Amino acid sequence: MSSLDLPLGATTTRAELAQAYGGSPHGGGIVPANQSQNIFVFSDPAAGREHDYTFDGRADDDEYGVLYLYTGAGQSGDQQLTDRNKSLLNHVQGGREVHLFVADGTVGDSATVKQRYLGPVVVDPVVPYVERWSGEDGQTGRRLYVFRLRPAPGVTLALTDDDVMQPAHTTETLPVPWDKDAALETAAVPLEQHATDSTTATITGGQRTVIRREGRLVTAYKAYLEAHGHVVHRYQIRIEGEKGAFLTDLYDATDNVLYEAKGKVLREHVRMAIGQLLDYRRHLDEVPEGLHLAVLLPEEPSVDLRKLLEVEQIALVTQTADGFAGYPLPPADA
């Protein structure tokens, strides 16, 4: 249930919220209200387009239920996980409730925006945010942090069809820098804060461990490649007719190799890596001919999985005590 004296789906204004609960009535999409220990998040996809991003809105539901994406604060330059973004990221540790609103027209003929109350939310405890990049005409813009919001325990958000993220109009592949924050080393929300029958309670700590293991693996391999003088980056891909965007794990521009990393060596993980690589390759028209595909794992998989990769002509690189086995890859015509 919501602690606000406001029904789900009702409309209000920022000024009315500030008068009742504190916080600034002006500007900013993330507004801490210190006097009431709340954080108000104001989503406005139309305004996002003005600031060169289109990542806000309800994404497709996943195995954990409803997912709403919200681009963090910072209208110019690379966004940082500081100030208001930090307060949202660490809202559980700070003892704050988060309440999500979406712009819904204006009050009469005025410029005052009506805010429709979707309900209380929590930052996803396993993957709190994803890194995305703005950009047009193939040119990299600025780094954005897109928060992954879930309904708070016991809450059904007052979402409408208008709140669904709009699918991309075109397919776009954007080369982006590889940033240290991509490894998701930030502290995730403690799971014990959500010990209810809600969707967040079904998320296991084991999955969070796998994600972090994968991030550290990619970080270590990136450093390894750069120590050998290689240029490394990633690609952000948006698909026409689909929502959101996704990032490849790692592209070695020096050897023309696209890597997909997994934090475990189970069959389901290796099979997923193969499928991702084949899908990514279809959209990387700007890379030189002879692109290698490779799976990066924390240890050797089974003999049968190694044979599977060999049949699919996908290289295998694994982490060892003193480096990485399987590197360098053989020439493309070997």
C-alpha cells in the first residue's frame, strides 16, 4: 500500500505534492522529500526525447513481473551516480519510499503539468540500472543511467496503455565506450527488505552473484586486452519495432572479435551466449569482414559444450589463475 494520501491513478501537481510532503516543486525528475522520507520520480517520455533519450516507460514484463524503466538525472554530459541518482539507487538503505508519477497533460490551459500517480516502486534488487548511451546518426552521445523500477511489495501499479515504452522507429547500431561502471559493482538493494509475496521477493541472491561475477570477468578481460595494446569498446543496438536497447559485452577492435561473457559454465548459459552472438552479428554491418565470435567464461565448460562451440565456429576464452586461456584467437582463415 502507498503511504501517500493519494489514490493510485489519481492526478496531482508537483506543487501540491511539495506542499503536502516536501521537496522541490520545480524541475528535476528525481525529487527527494526529506520531511516525509519520500522520493518522487516524475517520468515524462516526451521530455526525454527533447534531451536525446527514449528509454522511459513500461518495458516488457519479465519472469519477475512488471518492469518500468526510468532515465536518471542529468540533462547534459555523462550522467553520474551521485546526488539525486544516488538517493534513488540507495533508497532502501536511506529508509525512503519511492513514488512514481507520469506526466498526463496540463491543468486547463496553463503550462502546469498534471502528474498521474502510478504507485510506490522499488529499484530492482538484482539489476538496479543499466547503462545506455544517447546518440544520433551513428555518433556516440552521452552516458545515461536507466533505472529498473519494480512495483513495491503488494502493489499493482496504475499503468495504462499510454505508459508503455514506444518501440524504436529504426534499427540503429551505435559504438559506445566501455565504462568501468558497466560491471555493475554498485551495491544492490538488500533482499531482506522485500520479504513478501511480491515479485521482488522471488529474485534470488544467487542470480545477483552470477551477474556480478560476469561483470568482473568482463572487466578483467578488458584490462588484459588493453595490456596487450588492444582497443576495446561495445555496441548499443536498437531494433526497429522493439522497445529499449541492449549492449554487447565486449568488442575487440584490434582483432575484430565480438565476445559474450557468462558468469557460469552451465549449458543454458553457453547456449544463451551462442544465440546472443549470432543475433548481434546480424546488426554489426560497420565492422570489418571476418568478424570472430567468442564466448568468455570463468572456467572450462564440459567437453560436449566445447564441441558445440567448435561446431558453431565460436571461439572459447576462459579465465585462468594467471590470465586467460584461448587467447590470442587463431586467424579467421585458420
